Amino acid sequence: MVTEFCYNYHMLRDYFKQLIIIIVLIAACAIIARVMNGGETLAEYAAKHPDKAYSTQAEEVIDN
């Protein structure tokens, strides 16, 4: 009974350790992405560059 409890405790501790590592990695990647992007959101980009943000990608072809 005690050995089963110890086994479960160690297993849970290992899972929590892995979960904490994953959470830290996700947070670090989010911070790095925010710093590299300059903290600019899509709405801020659209306000600064309306010609690029709201233009269509289709180009008109003029036949001569």
C-alpha cells in the first residue's frame, strides 16, 4: 500500500515537472515573439499601414 502511494506520488511529481517545463517554454516563446514583433498588434499595424492592410491582392491587367 505504501509502495503504491510512493509510486503514484513520484509519477505525479514527474508529470507536474513536465507540465511546468511546457508552460515555461510556451511563456518564453510568447515573450520572444512579442519582443521580436515590437509589441505591435494587427490592429496597430493596420492603422499604420492602411494601404497594405486593406488593399486587395488582385491586380488589374490592361490589354493593349
